[in-house]
Amino acid sequence: MENCNNFIYLSYMIDELTPTYGNKDSISITKSSSISNGNTSNNTHIATSLHVGTHLDMPYHFYENGQTIEDFNCSYFFLKNILFIDIEPKEVIICDELLSILETTDDKEKYEIIIVKTGLCYLRNTEQYTMSNYGFHPLIANYIRKHFRNVRFFGFDSISVSSFLNRELGREAHKRFLLPEKPILLLEDMDLRKIAPNMLLKELYIAPFRISKSDGLPCTIIGVL
């Protein structure tokens, strides 16, 4: 069995302070019953968008005929070939600097997931995180689909693949990644603070909420170092 110290969470816990894209959504967590108030048990209700915290965007998010959780088997969410990239973006829309790294990557077809750390995870409680986050150019999806043919997830530490400063381009990026014919599922708002460039991610477990016919799914992600 793996050393317990080798397991790390790459996802955030959700609470009422969880940042949301453009500060558009809110999260309400309320007690419908409470032992401290004389009830026999604690019972909690949560009201929120499903695109909050660390979550998956499913193709149905942008395509009426797009896949939902019902279309993926359990093994789809277990990954062993992980490409981790650490960059310092020069522009709010990430494109050429990431493409240049991808172009020089060997054994492209062995990878199942690409994870990009921009450093934005260290600024999660700032206005930059919600209102001027890094986004990814649609051309990146094209390149991954053509050259990294076995990649099925694209994850990152920005709140969305779409920068709130350029939502039109962001919508196109969503569509390119989530194309139902060969989708690359988006893992948005990952917690990458504990991952350094010299660390090797050996395995990755993604555990999404299994909510029927949903366009987004909050998830827990566990990495094995």
C-alpha cells in the first residue's frame, strides 16, 4: 500500500467563502436542524451552482447533445500518465508559451491528462482570481486534440478556462475543449499549491458528484506523489 504521506488533495473544500467566476454566483449552506438548537440531529442544506469550487465542465455545458456523467465509466476518472506544467503567464490569455512547451514534450500520446499551474492558486482570495483570471486560448484545445490524442482531461488552477476579461474567447475555448465528438473534460479551479515542478504525480483519482444530466460536477481530486 502507498505511504499515506504520498496522497494529496488537489481540490478545494466548498464553503460560503468559495470564490466564483466574476462573483456571479453565491453559495448558501444552512442548517435545517441542529442539535445545539434542540433537534435530534444536524441536517445541512446547500444551494449553489454546480460550477463552483474544484469542478468538471461536461460537454453538456455548451452542447445540447453533449455528454454527461452517465456517458463515462468509472475507470475514465483514474489516471496514471500525467503531464504537469508550471508556467508564469505573460498575458491574461495563455497561448504561445504553453504551446511551445507542449511542442517540445516527448511521448505526447502517452499522456491522459495535462495540468497547468499558473500560480493563480496562491491568489485565490483576491479580486484577480474572480474578475481577471487567466484564460486559455481555443488553439490549445486544437493542439492537444491533434497531438496528445489520449488526453481526456485538461486541468488548471484558474477559476475557469475563460478569462472574465474576455468571455467571448472563453466561450469558444469551452466549445473547443468540450467538443462532443472527442471531448477534453475541463478541471477548473484546481488546488495546485502543494505541487512543485520537481514533484512527480504518479496517479490521479477524480471523484465527481454523480448528478444525472448535469453540465457541471464539483469533484474531489486526489493525487499520488
